[in-house]
Amino acid sequence: MELRRGLLMTTFPIRIALLGCTGSVGRQTLDVIRHFPDHFRVVALSARSNVALLAQQAREFRPDLVTCFADTPEIEARARAELPGVVIGEQGLLAAATHADVDIVVAATSGLIGLQPTLAAIGAGKTIALANKETLVMAGHLVMRAAQRAGVSIYPVDSEHSAIWQCLRGEQNSEIRRLLITASGGPFRSATPEQLRSVTVEEALAHPTWRMGPKVTIDSATLMNKALEVIEAHWLFDVPYERIEVLIQTESIIHSMIEFVDGSIKLQASLPSMHLPIMHALAYPARLPAADSGLIRELSWPDLARLNFEAMHPERFPCFRLAIEAGKRGGTYPCALVGADEEAVDLFLHGQIGFLDIAQLIEAVLERHHSIEEPDVATALEACNWARQTIRELHKKYT
């Protein structure tokens, strides 16, 4: 089956390796595949530790390869018992990412684990559907350079980057005046500093719009997630930080906008759903009839009544400021940022620090960091691990 759009053509079925299949983006990717079984085929499934769900997915989609990272011996034993032929550890991730029969690798793992498989997939000539923020934040210079050398396309899966990508169809990057990345503002966009001091884990996990994993949800509450998206956009679209702005759009209907040099603005709008950007990345350059399938809810403009926009106030969100500063400084600062944030958020989720302590710990780590320019993968990971260890030491020292 072929769908044509201009001079571009998509040939179906597209063969997919899904890294992070049991996470939020991974499960929604499989929703898309269920709705369009003639368009996509799952070749490889890879999960971290949710063996029960991975086994269920493997029975349904019957992939050629199943892998489990298996953080502990107990998880490994369970995976081997329930998944005959499973490949364990980083070897499994790399095997899935480079499988000979795969057309597109969906990089939907969370955290640092996604960097090396993504680089391996690029080296193997696979198209990348990227949903892992850390990959570009830590090693954007390496990833984009490798993709350019290999002639590999990287399709963004985040709703904001997908919106920018869609708005750029038929346009020239040289005509961009600025990118306007929208944000819901999270659950605390109007909170006072006094109110933030007493934020509970449950309150921080109650995002008003999106349903995500706990780490990303906390990053959304601190707006760290939005700053990481700015860093990603810098690498994906080759736009300097000075021409990337964040705007609060409380309904999460406008997913991002581009203002061009002539003053005109293009935007992409839809009801909040990750299914649409996932589907766009998988089927590109075709557009699938999802509005008629029940997968995507129809947006009724008369029912919407109004859209609300607010200016972004970085002083309310110190994590946002710290991340943007790290991105601009470059070198291994973004790597240290990622490691520090992962560890600080984990401490908060386990009730060991307060909400405002997340930013304070990250800032303390970045102040201690000695950056290395143009880091390779090993150096990037080393800086990240150093930051995690430093967070632990600082927490132990002051508790």
C-alpha cells in the first residue's frame, strides 16, 4: 500500500522497533498500531522492567524480537521465565534498535538509557521517531551530526516539536523569526512561593492536562520539562536559543507556533493527545484518517469558546531558568543538568526533599560542575553520573 503527498511517498506496512513499549508513549504507540494494523508491523519490543505488560504485548503483536533491560536479577529471572528467547540488558536494546527488518525506531525509553540505542539505530540507517528528551539534551551535537552523516531522519514525537515540524512543512528554516513553544503551565502556574513550599507529591503529580509517567509529570510541574523542550528544539530545528520563546496556553489546544520573518504565524492545534504526534511520526509523510477511527477526538471550535494565553514568568520556575542557562553554556552542563534533575526528582518522589529543594539541589550541582566542551558519549554519561552522585552527597550532608 502506498500513499502519496506531493513528491513524497509512504510505503506500508512500516516495520517498527519500539523501545520503551510499556511506558506512556510506548503504550500509546501500540494504540496507533492497533487502529491501523495494515499500516504498521511490530518487529521488536523492548521494555525496562514491566515484565507482565511486556509479555501481554508480545502475545498480542508477536514481534520477532523481545528484549528487557531488567534492572535487577529478580526482573531478569521473571523475564526469562515468561518470555522465551528474550534478550536481556543493553544488548537487547541495541539488537532492537539495529534489527535488520526495522524501518523506524521509536525511541520512547525514559532517561539516559535511550542515548546509545538511538546512536546505534542512526548508525544502522534507521529512521528515528524520538520521544526521549535526554538524548538531545545531553548529546544533541553528537546525535544530529551522526544523523546528518548517515542521511537519517529524526522525527519528533513530543507534541510541541511535532507541531513545529508540521508547521515547517513547505517552509524554509531561514524564514523563521522565532519559535513559540506552548506550555500548560502545569498545576502550579499561579502558585505563590509560599504555596510551593508545602507542595505534596500527590499535588505535583496532578497535571491538569496530560497523563504521563511520574518523572515527566514532576518535570512538568517545575517546568524543567519545558526548558528541556527548548533545548531539544534548538537541536532539532537549528534555531538559536534567542529565537525560541515559551508561552503559556492553558487549554493545551495550541501545541506550538512559528512566527516567520514577514510577521505571519502558523500553528498546529488539536485536543490534547499523544496519539496524533505519534501517528504523524510513524506515517510521515502520509496523514492517516484517525479522525474517523475514534483514535483522535474531534475539536469543535464553537464548543471551545476561548483560548487563554499568558506570559511565561521564569522567576516562578527556577528549574526552567537553570536548564536554559545550562543549554546555552553547552559542553557537559546539560549532561550534569539531566543527572541532577533525575536524582533530585527521585528524592522528591520518595518524600526525602521538598518541591523547592529540587531546584536548589540542581543549582548547587551546576555551580560545582567543571564543563568539558564537545563531550563524547562516555564523557556525557560520566558528567551525568557525577551529578547524580553529587546530589546524593549534598542531600546526605544537609539532612
